[in-house]
Amino acid sequence: MASAVKLGGGRFTYEVEVGWEKLPPGYSWTDAAAVAVDSKDRVYVFNRGDHPMIVFDREGNFLNSWGEGIFVRAHGLTLGPDETLYCTDDQDHTVRQCTLDGKVLMTIGVPGEGAPYQSGAPFNRCTHVALDPRTGDLYISDGYGNSRVHKYSPDGKLLFSWGSPGTDPGEFNLPHNIATDKNGYVYVADRENHRVQIFDSKGKFETQWVNMHRPCAIYISEDQHVYVGELGWGMSVNKELPNIGPRISVYDTGGERLARVGDQGFGLETGQFVAPHGLCVDSRGDIYLGEVAWTNLNNLGLPADDVRSFQKLSRVM
């Protein structure tokens, strides 16, 4: 039997669980855009297949699916403190708050109606949601067709927005993912500016982290570790360049990098990544990673049939 593939190092060492998920016959997800884990370590995979939300237990057993006929294209997924899910649909220009079994409680945005490109008005292909741990306010990154972050009250009222196109502090070039720490600071994965920008709850720029390549996913765990999924190369000119991802980097909230997980470059072999897009961490420190591998390979003109787009990395204790 082949030995297990391990990634990372030190206290951030992980074993790749090949074939963890047990999909029912006829189920597939094309791209697994985002992942969330609830308080019972049930895993919710928000995906671009026929069953937009597929739910598993911790052992990878299928529990449920929902979202059919509701979502246009899965993009971001966030679990709120009340155990509801905020599902960001970039092509529908909406965020829907749903119960764990799929009942829609609230919709922010007008389904199918995007704001004018770079108008700053919500939404033009919004990407993700984070919640203020003290107030329950929502921060929504927006996105592919805007360069903004919008802050909403818990009942869906727009409070204010910040950001504009560009490369200076407080400006964005594709705000792709967003997270908050326990003190309420807001972390924005400013993907095409190759940085994470950090703001206070009023949108005031605090600092930025660089030395990363196309940060696409960001997640802050209960123990305040910041996991950043780096998308890696996007042009043929640097396709073979080593040490730019795809990978997962782990930081503390002070910006010190603690580990890098995945150093084998772009590919579909065990231990490699194609397109880290959304991730989360469960109560035991295991990482669940959604990848838009099908979309990325198609965009690059590469074969994408039966491509892997989801991985579980179990933390080695």
C-alpha cells in the first residue's frame, strides 16, 4: 500500500484524504466553489453542479442536498454564529441567508440584476460574506464587476460601502474573499493585487500583507489562524515558475506566516492543487478545500473531464 501523502510541516502538517466524500450515484459538482462546516462538523459543499449544496458528515457520508432551482452559480459560503448559511451567487448578484436544510430566510440584492460595472453600487458579481462577531453586521465583497466592500445590518439594510478600483491602500483589484477576526477586523483577499488588506469595522485601512500570489480564499479559524488559499499562476508566461502556488498559507493575525501547505505546484496528482477557491477548517483543525479546477482548466485551454475539485486535508496531531 502506498504511503499517505503529507503536506505542510510542524503543527500544520496534513494528510491528504483521497476519496473522502461519498457522492451518491449520478451526483457531481463540476467546481466546488466554497465550503463551510457547522458546529457538528457537518460539511457543506457549495458547488456548480446540479445539486448546489451537498452535505456530508465528518466521515464523508452523504447526508443531504439542496438549492436546486435557486442558485445560478455558487461562489462564496459563510456559516453565521446562529448556524445559518450565507450563500453568495456571483452570477445572480445576490447573497441568500439559508437554514442548514436550505430554507431561504433573506435575499440581499435583486436576483439576476447586477449594478452597472464599477459603479460601486451593490452588486456586480459579489463574491463572499463575513460577519462582525460583535454586532452580526455583514461585510460583502463585491467583486468581479465592482471594487467595493459593502457593510449591511443583520436584517439586510445597507449601512455604507468602501473601496474603489486601483492598487493603493483601500483600493481593490478583485476583492475575492473576506473574513473577520474575533476583534472585528476585516480581511479582504485582494486577489489580483496579490495581497490581503485589513480594515477596521468602519472601513479604515489598517495594514496589508503581501508576499503571496493571487490570494483567492481566506478563512479565520476559532484559534485565530488565518488560512489563505493562493490561486497560483494565471498566465502561460509563469506556468512553470516554482514557489508561487497553488497552495495554502497559514498566518497569525499579526501577519506572521506560520506554514505553507502544498509545495508540489500545479497539478492533479495527490498533494497538488489546481485552483484553491474556498476553504474552511473544522473543530479538529482539518482543512476542507474547494477548487474551481474545471473552470480554471477550461480557461487555460486544458482538458478538464472528471477533474478533482474538492479535497480534505486531515491535520496530523
